[in-house]
Amino acid sequence: MPVYHIVLFKLKQGVKPEQIAQMSTLAKGMVGQIPGLRKLDFGGPLPVTAGRGKGYDMGIVAILDKPDDVTVYAQHPAHQE
């Protein structure tokens, strides 16, 4: 059964769209580099739900093969970057 690792972000004021795009590219690029990482989605809230976001601007949903892969993911150099 896969593991869903979810992380929410509050971006600093002044972050540019280009920086968000670069972060998305780097995050999605970890798939295939990190053992056990099946898929990674990155994005902001839907406009219809943004008001309930409690200040969070972005989120990541990483799908991993098993619980032990979360530690591998967290310690991997690609994730540390």
C-alpha cells in the first residue's frame, strides 16, 4: 500500500512565479532519482478552496512505495537540494 507524504508551504512575501516554477521542476525531477518515490505533485490551492488555506500557498503530495521510503526520501541529496 502506498504512503502519501503531504507538505504545505507558506511562501515568503515577494517570491516570484519563476521561483515557484523552478521549485516545481526540481521537486518533480526527484521522481526517478529517489528510490521508492513513485510520484510527486506540486501546486497551489484551488481558487474555490483558497479561502480555507489558512495562509498556505503551495503543497506537495509525494507518493512513496512504503513507510521506510519516507526516510530515504528525506535524506536523499536530491531532496536536500
